[in-house]
Amino acid sequence: MIEFDVREIVPHSGTMSLLDQVLECDEEALSAIVEIRQDSLFVTEGGVPAAIGIEYMAQAVAAWAGVQDRRAGRDVSIGFLVGTRRYRSSHPFFAVGSRLRISVRRELQGDNGLSVFDCRIENDQLEVSANLNVFQPDDVDAFLEQESAKARL
């Protein structure tokens, strides 16, 4: 078990915090659990649509980055999902009652804050995979201010 609670390492709160537990984390990878309950966010008649797996993966990447920040003595900072490649799911929904294991592994990291993660969601009945491209600027506030200024032009 990891030494941090999910709420300490993922910059989401309330119902948008989707991970239930972080199992393990090292310098390159993290694995977490998501329990699909009847009251889970995004539940429909068929369960949670498999496309929501992208958000589960993104929050696992955020958890990985949060652990790295905390272990280095830094505040947890936010990052941005830039894109998803090769998203494949063996099922269209995650069934209510499912326990999903989310695994993310950093494949590439650039000096400019861009990274690529190989991601998986698995249990006995399904397998989901994707690559996530993420961006974590050195100074989030400066980045957001710069982007806001561009949008006003």
C-alpha cells in the first residue's frame, strides 16, 4: 500500500475524485483501484461507459505525479491531458460491482513537460489499453495566465 491517501495526491475533489485506492507507486509506474458502485459518477443503465476509462487513467497519471511531488517535498501540482492514442476496450461498459485495476507506466518524458504513459485497466472480465499524452508545466499559474492572454487576443 502507498503512503499517501488519494485525496493528498490527486488534485480532484468531491465526486470528481474517481480513484478509490492507490496500491503501489515507483519512479516509473503506479497502480490503483476503482470500484464501480451504483452511485459512482457516470453510471448509466449499462454501467459506466468504457470511454470514462480515459479519465480513470488520467487520474492515475495525476496520482503518479502527485506521489512524485510529495516524495520530493513539493506541493501537488496540476497537469493537463493533451491526448489519447490507441484506446481499446474489450467491453462497452464497466459493470456495477466491478473492481478495476488501473496501471500507468511512464514511457517518455520530455524536458518541456510533455510525457507519454502506457495505461491499462484490467479485471477478470475485461482489458482496456491506451497511451495518454500529458503536459505538466513548471509553473501552472504562469502557463494558465499566458494561455488566457492568448485567448483574449
